[in-house]
Amino acid sequence: MFKIFPIAMTLVCVTLFADVFSPSSKKKEKCSTDFHQGDEALPTCIPEGYSPSAITKLKRDDAASDVFFDFSFLYYYASLDGLSLANNRVALPGGTTVSPPAYGQVISQSFGYSPAFKVGLGAVFEEWEVSGQYIWIRQTQNMHKNAPPLEVGAESGSVSVWDAENWFYPPLLLGKFYGNRISSEWQLGMDIGDLTASSPYYQGRKSIILPFFGLRTAWIRNSLDIHMPLPLLTGNPLGVSKNQSHAWLLGPRFGGEFHCLLGAGTRIQGTIAAAALYTAFTLVEHYEYVTNYSPAIREKFPSTISTLTPELELSLGTGWGMYLGGEAYHLDVSANYDFLVFWNQNVMRQLLDAAFSSTGSSSGNLYLQGLNIMAKVDF
């Protein structure tokens, strides 16, 4: 018995020292914490509860940050509240009296789609993505409309006309701003800059949430020109109304993006964001004249109008991405339908209501909606 005990102790010691000095114990498995979006399984060495990266990460030999560039083609429909132009009226013989027809019409400025673009540049720092973006939007929409034909039974010698007194100062021509044809041109210019920081994370194996916050600035220019022949006045003169506003905006912006991963690099994605923007209208002006008649009239707000306006964005679409060059690059493409609204941007209408009728009507909103096709490259 006493001979067996030293032998057993020797075997135990040899086993312990062999495990300590074995090559496998000296060289532990190197575990990569990189986990690409949509991978089917976690690396086996990642402990349970570890939250893998949901951001696009490249394999690099150096410690430099990943950089990305994106370009978006936008095809946006823009519209502005408060751009009703004229009502249909019937001018009785002699042109001294007008009355509404039994079935009158109201015409508003026409709107449409126009191309625009967005460019962005950013970098990835650990789990944070920081980027800057610039959006360029220009719109020019024209409309020409003749007065509708007279109704059956209208008094002989009557004329169907447009009444555009809400864009002309009535006392200028004793209220006779009645034309048989109206033409208008609305122009919109927008330059938007964003500085954004985000830190994407997984909420489940097949969904990613990307909360973000940052700063938004914008410059918005609106103008509306109206031309209308006035056949009820001697010489058939032309009435012209020119209206414009310039504003700059600045404030915090925050929101979130959601990805539902479908596999093979594809996804469904949606975005919601809001901003609270300090808005300064530096120019709000109305200018009108009638050829061969009295002097022109000019109205403007005497100083900058400052206010706080909200802005809301919604987007829904799909995307696809893949790694290239041994995961040294990443390409991503997406297609979304965007909706944006900037509150209280039609101060041109507010100026005229205050000047002509002494009313303080609220400003109309500016709306944007349309297709957003983006390509993004990480390198």
C-alpha cells in the first residue's frame, strides 16, 4: 500500500505539469470579434451575451479608420401650401360687375417631380459612424390656364375671367384684377447640410437598429411670379405679381433607422427622423405692377422674422450589400421612398394677408416626397 501511494502522486504531478507546459495551453485560440451583418452563425469563441458589431467593418492591416462615400439620386415632388392663384368669375357687360358662376373653379399652382442629389462622406471609429451630407434640390414649375367657358344661359356680352385679387392689391385698379388667362412660375431652391453620428446595434439576429443624432442646417428660397392680361381695362395691360422669401435654418436632428435582414445581403429598411430648427426669414417681399398704369407697389417685412419650426422625415425601402476584395471594401445599394415636411415656410402668403387684409394667417408647409436611390462604398 505504501508503495502505491508514491506512484500515484508521481502520476498526478506529471499530468498537471504536462497540461501546463503543453503547446495547446501556451497558445490559446485567437478569437475575432468581427461579425458581419447577416452572418448565419456567431464565431464559436464569442461568449454568450457578447453583442457583436452591427456596423460595416473591413479587414485592414493598419489601424486607420474605415472611410465611406455615398451618392444618392433623388427624384422629388415638391409642393407648398397656400398657393391658390385665382377664382373663376363672370364679368357682366361693361365689366363693372362680376359674380361667381353657378359652378365656379379655383386654380392652384401646379407641382411636379424634378431630379436632385445627395452626397455624403464619413468614417467609422470603433462602433461609431460619423458622417456629413449635402442635399441639393431645385424646382421650377410653370402653369398656364385660360378662363373656363361661360355656362349655358349666361347673359349676352358676359366674359369668363379669373379673379386673382389675393395676389394683387385691390385699390390699385379699383379691384379690377380680372384676366382671361393666368400664368405662374414657382421656384424652389434648397441646400441642406447634415452632420450625423450613429452607433448601430443588433436587436435580434435578423434586425438592426441605428439610432442617430446630429445637426441640420438649410437654406430655402421660394418665389412665385404671376402674369395675367387684364382685358377689362383699356389697352389690355398685363398685371404682374412677384413674391419671394429667403430663409436659413439650424437645429438639432435625431432619429433612427431599422434594418430587417433577409439574407444574402438583402434587407428591408426604414427611417424616421425629426428636427427642431431655428428659422430666420431674411427676405420676404411682394412686388407688383400693371403695364401703362399706376406706379408699382412693393411690400416687405421690415426686419428678419425669427421662429422655431419642426421638420419630419419618413423613409421606407430595400437595400443590398456585399464585401469585396477579401473584405477590404464594401459596396451597398438601396432604393427608398422618402417623405419630408418643413412646417411654416410660405411666409409670402402671410405677408400679403397682413398687408392687404390685416389678417395674420399662418404660413403654409413645404412638402417633399419621392425616390431616393443610393450607392455607398466603404474603403
